[in-house]
Amino acid sequence: MTLSVNSDEHFMKEALKEASLAFKEDEVPVGAVVVCEGKIIARAHNQTEALHDVTAHAEMLAITSASNFLGGKYLENCTIYISLEPCLMCAAALSHARVSKVVWATDDPKMGFSRMEKQVLHPKTTIMQGLMAEESSQLLKTFFQSKRQ
Amino acid sequence: MTLSVNSDEHFMKEALKEASLAFKEDEVPVGAVVVCEGKIIARAHNQTEALHDVTAHAEMLAITSASNFLGGKYLENCTIYISLEPCLMCAAALSHARVSKVVWATDDPKMGFSRMEKQVLHPKTTIMQGLMAEESSQLLKTFFQSKRQ
């Protein structure tokens, strides 16, 4: 079977190549590519260990790279191919980026966003809210008021 | 009233200073500082416009900076002070980072994670799952199997 260079399988194979690179680097093997108008504009693989950074998931790096390529923060005409179902962080980032389409290969029963709606923060994390809310709220209000003038 | 240099208010003031920097740069004014053993080890403000990058929220930049400072990806003995309730992306990132404590100033009724559990991806985003799941799943299994040996 031959694959069209524009087929979903073609692009997922590229995402899997990225996942394989992660594997070789002893990272959890997850890869992603961002496709815009039939072309790959960003590719990335998980680098959380190498960078000591939990935010360095394949999707996050791919979003940053694609935005950098396009010179704009919205990926409205882009499809992202990911080898694993995105976690909540990545799903929310994809939402912020207004990505047009999300394609993933294998489900993530533990961390996949579709199963993780309830528990967002770590169970051991303490939460304190409302400290100096007034000052912060005022700064935000002033900012958005200045935008409306 | 004088503030102890280790008080919550002291650190929130520093987060608000970061938010003010964002404001001056015409960014939505949100700031964050990460505190470990009574010291600020990372500070950041929202830079989504300057960097054309939806992932460049204050908290995300602060997590990356703190991890870089500590040389490790977990922030288990750290408190993050944020001028605004974190969004879902940032809350999930804070969960990944196992941050010890989260303190925020003003609530975010629109995007705050505590109100955003249900709708994670953008309503206009199309989802396709399961494409080449087998290959991806195999890569992941092989990786984790190799870890157990």
C-alpha cells in the first residue's frame, strides 16, 4: 500500500518517528507534528527528562514551534497529529491555540484529558485563593478598560 | 504595617510586580513567582503576545524557570504565587510538577481551572482518535517494558 503524502497516516507516521526519537533519548516516547496546508510546519517529541521540565511535552513544544513558524499564536488552520492522547495541560494548550483538528493514535487511560476532568491539581497540593485579589483584579480591570477606550 | 519577607503577602506582591511588568508590555497582566525554602527561585509574567505563543502564560514560564534553577522537574517543596487563578493548562502543568502549594489572588470566572472542567478542547476543534494506535501503543509498551527489566 502506498500512502498519499497528505494522508492522515502519512502525518501520523511522522509523529511516530518523533516518538521513536524520544524513545532513543530515553524519554517517554510521544511525538507530535503540526500540519498546515498540507505541510508539516512543526515537529517535536517529549523532552521532559532532558530539559527537567514537565511542560516539555511533545504537543507543547510543537505548539510553540508552529506558532513561531507562523508568527502568530493561533493555529486555526492547523491539524496536530500526536502519537498519544494529550493530557489535560496539552489539551488546554491546544484549546488556547484554537487548533483546528486533533488526531491522536493511542488512548491514555491514566493521563488522557478525556478521563482527567475531575482532578486537575495534584492531590497533595494545597490551595489558597483570594490573597490580594483586590489588587490583582484592579490591575486586570484597568488593563481591559484601557483596551476598550 | 510591615510585611515579613517570608509572608504570603510579600510573595504575592512580587507576583503582582511581575503582573505590572506584563501590563507595561501590553500583555494581559498576570504574574507568578515560585518560592522554595523562603526564597524566590523563579519569576515570570505573561508573554503570550510578545512570543506569539499561547503556552507562554506566567505560570508556565515560572515552572520552566524554577525547574531549570533546581535542575529537576519536580517542584515538590515549592509554593507558586500567582496573581490570577490558573487556567486548565497551567493547573495541569502545576499538577505534573507536583508543586506543593498554589496561592492565587483573583479568581478567573471565565478561564479558571476550577470552573473549566467540562470543556477542555475548543468547541470548533475536530477530534480524531485511534489512528495508528497499535504502533504508538507498542512503542510505549516497549519503552516501559525496557524500564522494568
